[in-house]
Amino acid sequence: MKAEAQPFDHHGGPRLRGLAQVPRSRSNEGKFGRLFRTLKPFIPSDTQLKALAASMASTPAMDADPARDNPDIPAGYTYLGQFVDHDITFDAASALDRLNDPNALTTFRTPRFDLDSLYGGGRTQTPFLYDEDDPVKLLVGANTDTAKFEPVDLPRNQQGRALIGDPRNDVHVIVSQMHLAFIRFHNAVVDHLRMQFFPDDEIVDEARRLTCWHYQWIVVHDFVGRLVGPEIMGEVLVPDKRTKGMKADLRFYSWNNTPFMPVEFSGAAYRFGHSMVRPNYKLNDQVAELIPVFSPALTPNPLQHLGLFRPLPKTWTLDWKKFFPIDGSTPQLSRRIDTSISSPLHQLPASVDGPRRSLALLNLMRGRALELPSGQAVAAAMGTTRPNADLHLDPGDTPIYFYFLREAEVLAEGRHLGPTAGRIVAEVLLGMLKGDPSSYLRKEPRWVPELPSANAGTFTMADLLKFAGVA
């Protein structure tokens, strides 16, 4: 069955190059591939998918229920996950490459945690990302109409569109402000190196290395560790007797030449974050209202939703202490990882999906279009099978996306991923670092963070925000 055409994929962006043809053989090059190449596709009907998606819609009572909050994962990690997704799926291929190789069979970008969504093609290829007055720094934007907009923002053109490496990082206020925080983190690293008397011609490479390696450490220890739980993390990130450092022990994620993006990960396991979205958010103490990410209105009031592609509204600069635990703050919590999706995601904006379907339905349809196997088949292949009755599932097979959410809901009380999805997420994200010759895990596995932090020898998202001067 050929994958159905879908014009949009990640949060309203164009369909990612390579998803229309996913090789089943490891010998075929490609940006995307499969972990379980021999498992047969599970192809439920439209009626089945629509019914399942409808069952995932959170009610107003569920939206308001504090028991659905995840005590282990603050709300900011939901959007760190989105930022990470954009980083590893960012495709900087030229228009000619896209035309000549639409399925990314030969010209494709290896998925890496290298922040090229931040740095673009460097100062020569993407000079608009850099500050002309201080070319080793990234450009911070300044809105001139400070009566309507915040003075500090992403750099934007005259129509309000962000001038950044990956436009998807301007889709809503939270991920936009996170991108800005990483810009300012890089700039703070430059200042830190200058205080150590690094010459500017050396600072360029050293600042990017330090920025990327601290970000990679956060992904491994502050993000993946929370998502998969200590047991799975301890199985995948293990001591390396040869280097005396740590290494990724991979059982299911392997490649011949370069790492690829597994569709079981991108089309199912990593979509757990949608269930973590809160119905609305407290931005700071200046804005009294709780504001949803998206509004159900066809033409919503700009101050009634967090959708962006526009300058940052006045007083909307995030107080990061409400999203991450910083200096003892009590942040908002993410929602539990389960089979309920908050109401703002029930009817997507037309800019994201023309028919304005639910995000749950789009995820289920995408899994079918990618010819993913059932959740039960993948669990059996990994040795993590649980009886359907134990997972409160009907007899028969289940779409992999729903199975992964139910597994987390039942086996981990929604506090982290279950054994099947958790293993896939841990192996793929740590495996990308293993396959990247410039990552700290590959190049210097004994490395520990060296920038100032609350606890020496480690580094968290809270430490990054404080060092960047935004918290």
C-alpha cells in the first residue's frame, strides 16, 4: 500500500523530504528507515482510526483535573522535546537537491544534535543569523513598536516572520522563546570564552562546540532520562570499559553507513509529547490569563492563543521559572503521557491542517500512511509484550501510536514512557550521538559539562537558561 499524500507534516511545515519512500532494506541509503523491516504493516480503516481518535479527546473536566499533571516532568520539557525534534529533522538541502532527490535517497542530512536549526549554514552561507557588529555572536531581534510588542524577540523581517534557521521554531510562543534562549546561550558562551582570553578566530568553533555539547548533555541526562525512566536509561547508557566513559548500548537501532531516522520513532514513539501538552499555560505574572497553544476559533484574537509567526506580543516574554525548576521555583507540570489529548489539539488551526482535524487523528493516519506495524507486533519483536487485557486494549492489533501511549499510561502511570516506546526513544536519541563523530559521546565520552551550573559536573535546562541570562 502506497503512503497517502499529506501536504503537511511537522506542525504545519512542509512534508519532510524522504517520508514518501521509506526503505525496507538496510542496504538502501535514505534519510528515513525502519527498525523492524520485516514486520507487516497494520492498515486499519478510516472508521477505526476516527473512532480511536475520538476516544482520545480530553473532556473539559479532564482538562481541569490536576491529577492528570505529571509530577516528574515540568511543562518546559514538552517544548524542549519539540525543539529537539526540529533539530534532528531539520533538512538544509538546497532546492536543487530537493528537486533531484525528493526522497532523500542520496543527498540527505544525517540526524544530529548539532543545532544547525540555530547556526544555519554558518556566517558565510546564512549571514542574516549573525550579528554584524559582533560576527561571532548570533543575532538577537529588537521590535521597534514597543507599545505592542516585546523589545527583545527573535530577529524578524518587515512582515513579522522570524529570520532563523528553522522556521518551525516560530510556530508558537514557547518554542520561539526557547529558540531565542539558545541564541542567547551561545552568545553567553562567547562572552565566557572572551573572559578566558580566547582569540575570536578560535572562539567561533569553540563556542559552537561548548554550546552543542552542553545541549547534548541536557538531551541525554535532563530530557531522555526523565522520559524513559531510570531502568531503561541504565540499559542503554552504560559504562565503557575501553574509554572509562559512557557509551550507548544499542540492540535495535543499527545502520550501515550513516544513522537514519526510524519511522517507528518519528511516526509513533516520539509523538508522546502531544499528550503532554497542557490545555493552557501561565506565561508570567504580568499576563493574568491562562492561554492555550491554539484557539478553536477560525480567526482567533491574537492574544487568545500562543500561535506565532508574528512579533512577540507586549508582556509575553516567558518567565522560565514557570516552565522549569529554577532556583527552587514550582513550575507548571506537563500532562501525563497517556491516551488523552488536551482540548486545544482537538481542532487544529487551518494553517496547520486545512480540514482542521484533531492532532490524534493526524498521528494515527500518518502511522498508517508510513505502513507502520501494530504496537503488539513491535512489542513482540522487542520482547516487551504484555497481554491486551493488561493494557486495557480490545482484542486484536492496535495502531502503534496509541499502543505506545497506553503502555505509558498503564505501566508507568503516565509518568514516563513504557518499555517498548522508551527503549526506542532512548536508543534512537543516544544512537544519533553515537553515530555523530563530533558529539561528546563519540569524541570525548569521559567529558562532563564545564560551564557554571547548580551542581558541578552536570548541566540542566535550568542551568542553560540561567547562564543565558533569561531566567
